[in-house]
Amino acid sequence: MVRRLIAFRRKSFDQGDHDDRSRQFQRADAPAGRHTGFRAELSYGGHLKLPELLACQQPLSDQHDEMLFIVIHQATEFWIKLVLHELRAAIRELRADDFSPAFKMLARISRIQSQLIQSWDVLSTLTPSDYMTFRHRVGHASGFQSHQYRVIEFALGNKNCALIASHAHDAPIRTSL
């Protein structure tokens, strides 16, 4: 398939009608029913803001394993964001005595927790000595500083004010907690 695409593109450029032939090739080889023209429409990557999202992984060292560390922890923060979304909605439903949607949301939280636990299996491939090759670059930064984790704790009743101290430098987060 790749060789055919390269040969086709080379031929179409030689003939000077790249745009017409590219559209013909796209229509001929796209699976039936699959939409491929996204110049004027929202695409998958555009909807998810993938260029911005995938630019957020910025290792501070040249150590290969730091990318694993960053991706696992960023993914954890995304899952926690979803837990908070579901937890807030479940609390609203419970307060309104609408138990069925609340139970669905709580079941989803349970699945997310399973997903989070599974991610630690991937992180376990990072040995302590691997971690120490870049740990010095992140200074005192720690997952214990996750404000979203604090929000979950507070929402579930663990409202320990001492836990806010690590967020003293960030007024909006401190205020939200």
C-alpha cells in the first residue's frame, strides 16, 4: 500500500495534476462510507486538540524513560479529571434522589480506578535506578501535589486543611480547595 501511494504521488506530481489525482486516489482507496475530507470540517485530531495535547510532553532530561513517567502521570491526571466529572454528577443525582444515573456514574468511577491501577503495571517497568537518572531534574515536584487528587479527597470527606499547603503558591487552586 505504501509503495503504491509513493508511486502514485510521484506519477501525479510528474503529470502536474496532483490535486485531482490525489482526490481520485483518496476516493478509490478509502473504505466505503469513510469520510476523508476534513479541510472544512472538524476532524478527530481537531476535536481532541491532539497537536496541543501531544505537545505537552516536555522531558527535562535526555533520559529515555522520562517520557514514560510524564505520559503515565499526565494520563492519570486525565483519568482523575473524569473521576471528578462523574463524582460531581453522581452527587447531584443522589441529592435529587435519582439513583439509577448515579449508580451508573459510580460504576464508571470504579472502572476508571481499575484503569488507574493497571497503569501502575506499565510504570513498574521504570526501575528505581531508571527513575533516579532524571529525578534530580524535577526538583521537589511530586504526584502528592496533584490538586485534583486533593479535590477527590475533599469531595469524599477527607477535608484536611494541611493538605492545601503544597498549593499555597497557586491562588486559584488554593481557593478552589
